[in-house]
Amino acid sequence: MSPKLQEILSTALALPTDQITDDLAYQSVPEWDSMSHMILIAELESNYSITIETEDLLEMTDVNNVITGLKKYGVEA
């Protein structure tokens, strides 16, 4: 995971960067709820100048899936 993606996740989820790990997943911590998930998607779109399709955002349920999803849009994260 790139430092940029780690910072985006940290900002969106309101977690310290040292808590952003590869095994972090949706609802694995109280901070990653449905609202913060939408904030995360908005941050990813803004920072990487992409538009994430609904089916893709629904699959971005953990850090590894976020990285995989971003690759679909040509982003190496």
C-alpha cells in the first residue's frame, strides 16, 4: 500500500495511519461504517481523479480490495 493510499484511508476513516494495515476491513473497526465508506470513495475519486462505478465501490470492503479496485482504474496504490 502506498503512503498516499494509507493517508487517504486514514483521513476518510478518521484513524491514525499506524492503524491502516492490509487486513483492515469494512466494519472490522467502528470507524469504517457505511458513512465513512462513502467518504473513502469520495476521497479516492478526488485524489486519483477517477469515478468509481457502484459495483466496484461495493467490492471495496477491505484494503486489498481497495487496491485491486483502484488498479482497474489505472491507479497503482
